[in-house]
Amino acid sequence: MSKFGELIDVEIPVLLDFYTELNGQSESMHLVLRDVAAALGDKAKVIKIDVEKNQELAEALRVKTLPTLIIYKDGEMKWRQSGEQNANTLIDVIQEYI
């Protein structure tokens, strides 16, 4: 969990995507997240977290639905949404925290 603290305690927004390989919606979100990361460059981070490999973290954050997207900035949760989102929506939300 200390590594998680280091990931989210930064001055730029960090978008976390909780997914699993077996989830079809998670799969389509990968393409959206690639577009988001490309559009924002170094103004934000996009990190994918496989819940199969990070069950303890997913449980601690009460991730029940996949994909679940969470934005952190300065170690604080700013936004959270479950289900698919489009790239423009995510870019707009992240830009609020840049």
C-alpha cells in the first residue's frame, strides 16, 4: 500500500483505471485511456490497475464494478465513477484538477 501512496501523492492528477482482463468494458476502456493519456501528456498520469493482481487495494477502495475510474491529486480522491466513460468526458474532468 505504501507504493500506492507514492503513486497518488503527486501534484498532477492521477487517473486510476481498475480493470480485469476478463471484463469486456474494461477492454474497450484501454483504447479510451490511451487517447486520454496522449491528449494530456505530462499534465496528468493514467495508471491501469488489474484487480486480479491488486485485490487488497481494490477491496480497500471498495471497487465493486469494473471498470472503476478514480482521480487523485495531492493524495486526495477528487472524482470517482464506475462504468465506461468516453475520452472527452475524462479529459474534461481531469482538466478541472490541472
